[in-house]
Amino acid sequence: MELLISISDNLWNPMAYFALAVGLFFTVLTRGAQFRLIGETMKQIFKPKAEADGISPLQALLLTISSRVGVGNIAGVGTAIAAGGPGALLWMVVCALLGSASSFAESSLAQVFKRRVNGEHRGGMPFYVKYGLRIKWLAAVLAILTMVGYGFLFPGVQSNNIAGSLEHAFGLPVWVSAIIVTGMLGFVILGGTRRIVHAAQFMVPIMAVGYILVALVIVVINYAEILPTLGLIISSAFGANEVFAGMAGYAVAWGVRRAVFSNVAGVGEGTYGSAAASVSHPAKQGLVQSLSIFIDTVVVCFATGIMIVMTGSYNVFRENGDVVVNNLDGIEAGSAYTQEAVNSVLPGFGPGFVAVALFFFAFTTLVAFYYIAHTNLVFLMGREPGFVANLVLKVGMLGITFFGSVQSAAAMWTTGDIGYATLGWINMICILLLSPVVYKVIRDYDRQRKAGLDPVFVPSELGITGAEFWEQDGDTVETGPGNTVSKPGTYRWVAGERPRG
């Protein structure tokens, strides 16, 4: 275990600053697109899909939110505070605000270099590495790492936290939770019914809204603690608080670590749902996905954190194990902090409510993980996988889901951290190398908007190669005053009229 912790720390400690730097770089490159185009982003969410196949921008947003909003939003915040102090919350928010630009970049790239496979829009990290960077071996390595991570490793973190929260709330043995969660997931991915998925996806927005409302209730009841709580978060973020003196570095490291674990900006998780969306310009989906980072971290994660800190429902430990704050004797860092925070204000309600919310969040994340793992398997095989390959993936995922439920939380978090950090390092370097493409995409989008057009992407005009999906022959459309180009036949606009999205 000590070896795993050492590997995790060696990967994450420098990456915390690297992730912030990458987010800042893309914020400058896009001129703060995640902020200045927020109105445009809201419009794009509700646009219909541009083609008969693919999914709508709203469906893609919900798909990625279902994978982003998981245990990181509830349990991950607790572990960040335990290791980095209350100041970790500030760095989570900073990471999200900057990371939304990284999400814009990777999601736009996923759209640019996606492919149509068996009538579906497929794309993601290995696609833009292969067709954008043209490094086939790295694309294959990345696809293998992603498939192994999302199929045989990360599901264990989700199921572990489901089991832990149910045990804390209802005294349910972890092995019982393991059977229930593994059974439900198996029923879905082994060809049962999609009704469970649809029901869970329906419940996630409801639970998320309910979760935010509960957080607001706690804040209102403790209104006198709002300013002191914010002061504590800010001062400890920079090591200025006497209790958390010397912990500024840990606040940054753990705040960014858990923010990235939760919203996975720059790790590439959201690129698969992004590529599935049917839009007329990659920047449209990039903007939509940048908003999902805000929802995940600035809204949901900060709501969790403010509840925990405001009610004093947390412990803090230094790296060597020394106790800095001990408010919850004998309670392990994670979802239990959130359960105790709600319970302190709404006795008897907190543990059960948080456990149910976490269950829905985590279960939809598990289903999204299967989609990601399957997409990478499709990439590796160059076609839809056969029965045996699919069966191995499904059985492996069910196995880690059961195994993760009955293992220690520390072991699952540490292995998950190693996997996410590995993908994060590779993906962030790749999107930096592809930053010229990102620049061309956002510049083209801004140019067409200023011309009063609904932007349409034509890669050949921008000198972008490898974007096969967008290079099909089709109808003539207008992309600027007096300028018409060829576009896929599914886009049917009359020259001189403003195209629809």
C-alpha cells in the first residue's frame, strides 16, 4: 500500500500545478471562451442535433454529467478536506474555472477528429491522437490504458463508495451492497433492459437539484457562519490560517487532485460523450462541455464542501498521520463527512439522503464508464467487438465492481488516483500539442458568429487535416459573406440564408 501511495503522490503532486497551468494556457488561447461565451453556451445546449444519427447537445451534456457527477462530488470532497484542509475547496473551484477551458479544448478536438462507426458518432482521446497528432502507437497505448482504467479499475472506486455510504447510513454489510450494485449493473450491460439506465439518468438531475437544495437549507440555517467559513477556506488555501499553517501546498495538491477526479477536465473522460453529439461546429460541443465542469465542481462539489466546513463535520491529518483537526472521532474520510454534515442540521435525514444521492450518481457513472471502455475497445479493434471481447470487458467490469465494494476505501482511492493521473499526464500533453487546432476552431467559430452566421465547420478551409467525418462531399452552404463550400448532404441550407445549428 505504501508503494501505491508513493506512486500516486509522485504523479499527482507535480500534476496539480501542471493541470492549473494547462487550464490557464487554454483560457488565454481561447480568450476565456468559457466565460465570454456563457450566453452562447446556454443557447447551444437546447439546439436540436444537426444530423439524423448522433445525439443532441443536451443528451451529450447529460451523458458526460452522468459520468462526471459521481463519488468525487460527495466522497472526494471529504478526502480533499481531510488531506488538504478547508483551503482545498478554493483550489477545487480555481481548477474548475481554468479546467473548463481544458475541457473545451479536448471536447472540441474529440468533435474534430471523430469517426462514424456503424452509424454512430465515435471519438475521444485515442481518435485525436491517431488522426490529429498522427501517432498511432500512442493512440493504441492510450486506448488500452483507458479501456483498462474504465473497464477494470475505476468502477471499483464508485462501488466502494456506494457500499461505504450504505453501510454508514443503514448498517448494510458491504458484501450485500456488492451483490446489489453488481447485479444491477450486470442486468444493464449484459443485454438486459435500458429501463434501469433511463430511470437512473432521470433521477440524477432530480437528486442533484435536491442535493443543492439541502445544501442551501444548511447554509441558511447556519447563515451566521457564512463569512467565517469563507474566511477559513480562503486563509487556509494560502497557509495563512494558524491551524492549517504549512498546509498550503497540500491544499493545492489535494484540491486539484479531487477536482480533476470529479470533473476529469483534461483527463479526457468527457471526450467520448462529446464526440457522440451531432453539431455543425466542434466549438459548440466544446462550450457545452465546459459548462459541465462548472456544474460538477463549482456547484455540486462546492455545495458539498461548504456543508462540511460550515458544520465542522471533518477531520484533517498531515501527511505523516498527525492530527490537525479531529471533529469526527473514528469516522473515515469520504462520504461519511457529508452524511454527518447533513445529519447535524437535519437529524436522521443526512446519512440516508446522501447514501441515496450517491447511489444514483455513482450508478450512472458506472454505466458511462462502460460506454467509455467499450468505445476504446471499438477503436482498438477497428470495428464493433465480437462476442468474446465484449464478454471479457463486461465480466471484468462486473468483477471489479464487486471487488471494489468490499475493499478498503484507501486502497481503491489510491489505485484510482494512479489511473487518472496517468491518463491526465498523457492527455494534457497531447491536447497541448494539438493547441493550434483548438485555436483555429475557436477563431473560426468567433469569425462566423461575428458575421451573423450559425457556425459551420469546414476543416479544409482552416488547414486542418485528418477530420474525415467533416470532409464528406455534399451540399453547398455559406460560411461567410460571398463564400460557399461543400458540406455533408445532411446539412441542407440555401445559399444566402443564415444556416441553422
